[in-house]
Amino acid sequence: MSLNAKAHIKNEKAIQFSALISVYKKEKPEYLKTALQSIINQTLKPTEIVIVKDGLLTQELDDCIKEYEKQYPELIKIIAFKENRGLGLALRDGVIACKYDYIARMDSDDIAKPERFAKQFQYLKQHPETALLGTWITEFSKDENKPDTLTELPCTHKEILKYAKKRNPFRHMTMLLKKEAVIKSGNYRDFLWFEDYDLWGRMLQKGYIAANIPEYLVDVRADEEMFARRGGLQYLKQDYRFQKFMLKTGFISVLEFLANILIRTAVRLIPNKMRNLFYMLFLRKKIS
């Protein structure tokens, strides 16, 4: 960790923020435990961890959450819903439930590096105008200590604006968000598979400043199933719906819309193995 980050941690009592995580019944309790533990183990800890239970969970998932609630009663805040409504609506209510001005997103099966929050708040200290702050990631299929690929994203606001017209400029599980900016942009919505990209687009169009830290601060689980979920006719229909929304709001031009649809149609409809190869060759950096 840098000396600047260490110095910043000395003032951590003055930093209050929420960590937000959503859980539903199909997730694995051992992955959830690892994700929660990575939040607990942060050198700069959140003031609260808001866990949204998106519908009824398995007994194993409930037991995992109860274990952390018992160990950290002052930290864990549970928002429970009887029905699974989808990630967008779960996070919408999660954002509203968060008490503090900044919200750190985390997925229930990924692992945050211990210095992630400290480095993000150190960046915010130097760039307080930033409302959306992500990081680069490593991706692993089996062992988090042996990543398979790296994902690097544009870092400056200008680069992010340009990149966002073609692809998602952030990785959702890395984001630190200014709550007021999220709310004023309309908060998360029910937009299957595009809940995050949809929000970023609206925030960027409102002029909120964005950045990515060029460091690998989250380890993300990635397997062939992940690439399979990004294919098929249903995914393509949602992709088209999102591109149409960006066109309607003026975020992209007609030519950009047509180019995006052409590329996405090919990627969504090719066989899973070919899609996997495409992502590996063009959208990720393979670790030799």
C-alpha cells in the first residue's frame, strides 16, 4: 500500500460510507462469505454494510448472513423482500436504505482487495468532484490467487464518456458512488442485465464526473457460464432496448447506434465457445 493510502487510513474515523450488496437464492453461501469477509477485512472499513435479500433465500444463505449479523450487529443492515424482483429494483431500494453520502458496491461472489476502499477514498480526497469511481479488475475461474485475465478500462472522464458510447466503462462490483448523484439521475431501474450500464449512462448525461483507478482492486469470478449469459436472443433484445434508449436520449448518434447493433448481434448469436474466445482476444488481457 502507498504511503498516501496509509496516511489516509489514519483519518478513517472521519470517513463514513455504506457498502451495498444484493443476494438472491441461486447464489453460493461460500462465495457470499468470501465476499463479505473481503469487506470486513478492508483497511478502511465501511460504516455500514447494507445487504438486500432479493426474495426468499436458501437456509444456507440465510445462515451465512445471520452469522455476520451476529458478529457485527453494529455494521450489518438487512433489507429483506419476500419476492425476487431483480437486481435493479433490489439495488434501488438498497441505495435508498444506505445512510451515508457514498455507497461502495460489491457483488456477492467477488473479492475486494484489502486496500480497495482506502485507495478509492484517497482518490476522492484529491478529486472530490468525482461521482462515479471504479477500478480495474482481475478475473479468475478457480483460484483467486491465480487470475486468468485482466480487465483494464479507461480512466479519465473524457475517455470514459467516449468509451461509454460503445461499451460499459465500469465494472459494477468496483464502483464507489455519490448517493445524491445516483438519486438525482433516477436511481437504479428494472433493466435486466443492463442495470448498471443504464445508470452510468444517465449519470454521465447529467454531467457527473467519472473515473477509474488504474489498479486491480477487485478479484472477479469468471467462467464460461458468464460468457454464456451474455448471449442468446433474449440478451440481444435487451441489448437492442438499451441501445435504443441511448439513441433516444441523444447519448449516441444514429451511426453509433447502427454500428453497436451490428457488432452486438454478431457477438450475442455466435456459439458460446466463439463468444468466449472473442472476449478473451479483444476485451481482456490474458495472463501468460
